[in-house]
Amino acid sequence: MYIKKILWAIALIGLVIAGFIANYIYGAMFSSNTAFEEDYKYIFISNEANYNDVRLQLEPLLEDISDFDALAKQKKYVSNVRPGKYKITKGMNNNDIINSIRSGNVPVKLAFNNQNSLESLAGRVAIQIDADSIALLEAMTDSEFLSKKGFNKATALGMYLPNSYELFWNTTPKVFVERMHKEYNRFWNAGRLAKAKALNYSPDQVMALASIVYEESKQKTEQPRVAGVYINRLKRRIPLQADPTIKFAAYQLPQYKNTIIRRVLNVHKDIDSPYNTYKNAGLPPGLITMPDLSAIDAVLNYEKHQYIYFAADPKRIGFHRFAKTLSQHNINARNYHRYLDQQGIRK
């Protein structure tokens, strides 16, 4: 009888302990453990992060980090950290949080435009994903990659089309450039390639001309007409004489670094550069900036007309006056130069 009582007591204690453990496990797994008032928070886990790095981000967001630690160890998350952007929703329990940061990588919207070099593009991208600008630039300028994809240093910027893209925050530089090449191929569909072929231009040449058109005019309604002027000049073997190419050539020189050329002068036109379209016939060897998609399509769908010249319109800033004859162009140019003089713009 005495032994029976002992056995019953042991069994009872065991049940109490088991109940306590079950309650603890239930609480650790299924009780809410968030400590923030907002509807949700995001954590960002880099490719090099370990569990301690994740824990540092989670600790201020949770009511009890020790309960989370216990479950993370049990579910083997501590040795299987996965990089990415993850959403923690208010009221989540530890089990939901672990499931979220294990398999709920949230895509980010990456956007860029108006970048005038691969260096500036790398910097712009680096603030939006985990990859740093140096690693991105190395991937963008990798000679083997460029050769394989049919680009070179002068044309490489043309592979990156200004837009917004959905990708993961932990995207690596190599994955990024491959993704951008896929987007480039998607843009250059059969229709656009046929239009480029009809112009007798390669996509690289279209991009180079589009970059000039874009620098000349940000007005989408005017870009096809500007493109038509340049195509007329190219067809007649007249030098493009595009001021934006002169500025680009100047900015490559030490004396023009960190300066803004607001007025192209004769001294600029004498710069020895393959991008100087006053000295060199035809298109420059590559892009002078990243053109908007509208400028690319403006070249492919250029306005057919007889204009050979254009000058900035002092009465409609941002727009231009077009001319078929040199005499009319000289009048338009003098009017604009007079406007620059009145504004005190000398260089």
C-alpha cells in the first residue's frame, strides 16, 4: 500500500512537470511575443549574418527573447539562418516568427534612373539592396561578363534600363547583373530590334543616340523630333555637333571634375575625345548617360521631317526651336545666346 502511494505521488509529480513543460512549450510556440505597436516591422538579414546578428535585430521587437532562443534552437534555426528581408507582424508568436524569417523572404522594389555612369548606378543600387557599391561595380565591369553579353566598357551602361524591378534584398551582384541582362533582352523584343535594323543601327547605337536625345530634351513630346534631327544629320553625313557629348568629354578631364558646364564654348569644342561630335563624324563610341525609355523609343520611332538644326527656346525653357536652314538656325541660336548673356551665364 505504501509503495502504491509513492508510485501515485511520482506519477502525479510527473504529470505536473509534464503539464508545466507542455505549458511552457505552448507559450514559447503559440503565445504572442511581439513588443511593438505598429502593424508590422521588417528585419534585414545579410548574406554574411549569423544567428547573433538576427537576434540583435529581433530583441527590441520581442517581449521575451529567451523563449524565442529556446524555440529557435529546437527548430534548428540558429544553424540555418537565411538572408533576406522579412516581415514580423504584430501579435505573431515565436513559431510564426521563425517560419517567417525562414521562408518568407519579401521582395523589394529597386528603382533607378538618370545615372550617368556605372559608378553612380552602383551607388544608387547599393542603398536599396544588401550588395555594396564596390562589389556591384566589379560585377558590372567584369570583362568576361561584358564580352559574353556583347558589351564593352563604353556600352555597358546601356544594359541597365531605368525602371523599377522586384527582386530580393539579398540579391548578389552577379545575380543582379544577370537579372538586368534578362530585362534588357525583354525590352529589346522583336519589334524594337526590327525598328533598329530598319535604321541600320545596332541596339548599342540606338542607346548611344538615345542618351544624346535624352540629354538634349527631357520633354517626351519633343524627343522624337530631336531624334529626327540627329538621324537626318547622320543620313547626310553631317557631324552631330551635339553639345551634351562635348560636356561628357569635358567631364572626363581633371580640370572639369566637380564643375558644371552651363554654356558650351569654343574651348570645349576643341577637346580631343572620341565623344567630341564636333570633331568626329557619326555616333560616339557609347552612351553619355542613361536615357529614359521614352528617349530610346523616340529614336526607334523618330519623327520624319526636314529639320537639320535646333536651338534652345528662350521663351519656353526646356523646349527647342527647329530649323531647316543654317540662316534660320543662326537666328534661333543668337536669340538663345542673348538670353544666356542676360542671365549672366558665361560658362
